[in-house]
Amino acid sequence: MDFPLDEKWQQRLETTAKKLAEVSPTFCAAKWSQVTLHLQNGMTHSCHHPRPHKIPLEELAANPDALHNTAFKQSQRQLMRQGKRPQECDFCWKAEDASKSTWSDRYIKSADDWAPTDFSQLAQENHPAPTYLEVSFSNACNLKCMYCAPDISSSIWNEFEKHGSYPVGGSYPIEWYVEQQRKPFRLTDDNPYVTAFEEWFPKILPNLKVFRITGGEPLLSPQTFKTLDFLCNGNFPDLTFSINSNLMVSEAVLEKTAEALEDLAVNKKIKDVRLYTSVDAHGAQANWIRHGMDYKLLMKHAHRFLKLAPHVSLTFIATHNVFSFSSFGLMLSDILEMKRAHIRDARIEPRVMVDITYLRNPSYLSSLIAPDHLRELARYSHEFMERNAESPRMPWGFNRYERNKMQRLWEMLEKGPQGDDALQLDANRYELRRFVEEYVKRKGAPYAGIFPDYCEFLSWENA
């Protein structure tokens, strides 16, 4: 975390750091308490930084607990107990080595509300129940987003079966996913990982603080609604629950989802309920980035959902990438208007938020590789958010968290590519042109009329 922290959070991180060090210099609560499950192909990892690894079916057959506590994950925990650094956690080690003033995610996650506070006790557990669970039941998806992958989207899987991988580094053919045991089960297949989840989930649910369903497109999976029914028939006052959705679903599915989430929220069966959706630009540019999306329909469905579920909040995840610059401000303007339209009168706070992040991989789609005149456009998005900051006069304005995320992005772009990013700049721009050429051919979506200010940058004459 490299943006300004309030004093209370700063003190909390400092206290957490001391408590972690009492266990070992490399201990991280997320290795024990957080899990992300990709049930479509039986992969798991603690937090979102380490690469997912396969859940062995023989371990799963012996105990559904192997969804979280694989033998491999237990070996990584042992390294942390010994004060050693697991290689898979290099994201945090690099951050900690680069700057003593930057809090890595090891500290941030361990300090979060969902993390257990007794680290000494936690470290002794070999089969801990997670307190933070993120799960995808299927890769079924109706979009082919620019930066997504076949094991995450069935639409991209079908495209790769027809056309093969992209002619760029990091794009792998279907055969690679099969060899790596990452081929997804179809919705109609008997999936042993989903079966194990159905047995395991009720057992770990009382311990959960955060539960999130993602995809694919979760609202295309029957398992999502089966899980919603289970939650609606219970009472989990300490649980924060959320679903990711691209909102490109039918009115009937949208209404069914809103009804279930509103039931959880208004009847206080859940502590907090939130829907997440994604958009990275405005209008036709957003549609081009997330192929198959309809920006107008997205905003219409977002408004509709908020009306149908007045006690549920909505967050837009804006993943800034090389094609976000031209219309990012227009997108923020639409979100601001939605904030104003759906302010929660009872608490005088916005129900709608934007969470701005930036695309790191693949690096040839990163915002950092854009030329100076495009990167400069991020300044105006930053200034727009500052002009429309949350205040007594504008309680629906962008809050400090939202503005800090935009500030962090702008400061990074203003500085430009550094280190390895600078060394790889020409190579990444070359890869971008190759990717766009193939993307246009496959999608039948020329960019010139949609991104006129990108034509010179993407021209092979400037390669």
C-alpha cells in the first residue's frame, strides 16, 4: 500500500507487523486464513498473488478439507514457521525489499478485519478453516475480455479451440492448459471439486468473515443460486458476502439475483452484501476492451439492480489498462451520477463505489506502455475525482479510498515506466501491436474508429 494512510490504519499495521514478527520474520496470516478456489479446474491458492496449484484428487477423496489445506500449501506454511520465504510469495518479498516504508500485502491482509488476531495460535494449526473465501464454480462466461484467459472464460476457450493462442508471449494454446491440468469442467460435467465444496462449505461457513463468488460469469452457474439459497435459509451475522458479475444477463436472472441479495441484506441474514461489476472505459471503448459487453446495458442493469435491491451496494471494478485513457473520465462521470441517484438516505453515504486498479499482466496491455500524451490523460481523471470529492455538500462524491486509488495510478503513470518496465518498453509495445492485429481479426472489431487517438501509436510505422 503506497498511498497515504490515516493514523488509525497506520497504527494497526505497525501493531500487526510486531505481532507477525513474534511468530516469524516471514509469517503471513493469509497463508492460513485466505483461500481462492477455481473449482472449474480444481486449482487453489492462498490470497491472489501466488500462482494457483492443483488440488490432488486423492487428497480431496480423503478429506474435502484439501480444497484449502493441500499438502503443498502446508509445506509453504512450514517454510513461514521457519522464517523462510516461500518462492510463490515473491510479490510481497519484492515489495518489502524495495522499500521499508511500503506496506506489502503480507501486512495489509494480516491486519484486515477477516484475519484472526492470535497469530501464534494460527501458526500452530495444520488444517485451519479459512476466514476469507473466494470461489469460482465454473468458467462459463458470455464475454471475451481483452486480458482474460481460456480457463476463466468459456467463450475464450471456444475461441482458442478455433483460432489457437495469440501470437504474443504469455498466450498459451489449449494443449498447454490440458498439460497443466487446467482444462475446465463444463457446466454439464460431474465435477468432483464442486461436489467436495458442497460437503465442505457448511462446515467452514461459521468461521467465515468474507465470502465472494466470482467466475467466469457466476450468474450463468446454477451452483451460484444453489449457494444463494443456502445462505438465504441461514443466519450469518458476521459474514460479508459479495458476487462478481458482468451484468450481461437476462432481466429475469438480474431480478432473481437482486431478490436473493436483498433478502440477505434487509433481513440481516448477512452482515454486508455487495455486488461487483467491471468496466474499464466508456461506451464503445469499454465494449471493445470487454468484447461482448454493452456499456449502455451495463449501466441500465446497474441502475435496475440498485432499485430492486435498495439495501445492497454496488462496486465498479475499473482495471485501468492501455486502452482506458481516452474515456476513463467519462466513465467516472457516469459512476458519479449513479452515486448521486442511489445515495442511501438513511446513512447519508453512497451505495455505489469505484475501485480503481491497474493491469499488471499481460505487461503489453499495461497502462505504463502508453506514450506520454496518452498517459497525461490520467491527470484529468484524477483532477475530476478531486473536484468531486465527498463532502457535506456532496455526500455521494468520491471518498478518500477511491481518490487515493486514482492518485496512486496517476503518480505511477506520471513517473512513467521504471526498471524492468522501462527495459521492456519497446518489446511490450511490439507485442501490443501484434496482439491488436490478431484481436481485430478475431473479433471483427477495428480500433481506428473507436480509438482515433491511438492510430499513430499502434501504427507499425512507429514500431
